[in-house]
Amino acid sequence: MSPAEPPAPAPLPPWFQRYMYAVGLVGNLFFFVQAYGIFRSRSAGDVSLPAFCMAFWAVTSWFVYGLVRSDRVLVTANLVAMLGSGLVVVGRLMYG
């Protein structure tokens, strides 16, 4: 006998999906703020390379999870985060 699967969660209201989409995009723009500062000043000595490498790994994992789950909000938000954190890592390597 196989264990019963839990019921599927109820779908989220459309307004909440839009809200989370906006939060995912705007919330991940902080990576671009950091990248902008690095490339503008051409200095990144005070930026932690291990921390931003871990952030890149984390958001890439969430991006893949979103792809597997076919979740547009997770995919979009974490694609933005991957690009931003990747820019910070590149800037740190170039100007650190």
C-alpha cells in the first residue's frame, strides 16, 4: 500500500502572484546597485567574493527549482538575481 499524497495547495489569487512577481524583481535589484557601485568606482576591495559566489549559487539553485516547477515568478525573479549577482562577482574579480 502506498502512502496517500497530500492534496495540492489551492491556487494563489492573481493579485498575490503579481505582487510576488514585483517583489521578486525589485527585491533582487540590490545586486545591480552593488554592481553599479563596483563598475562606477572601479573598486571592489570591500566586497566579499565568497559571499557573492554563495549568493550566485543560491539564486541559480532557486532558478533551476523554478524551471523544474514551471513557476514563472521563481524563474523571472531568480534570473534577475543571477544576472545581478554574476555582475558583482565579475566586478569583484576585475576590480578586487
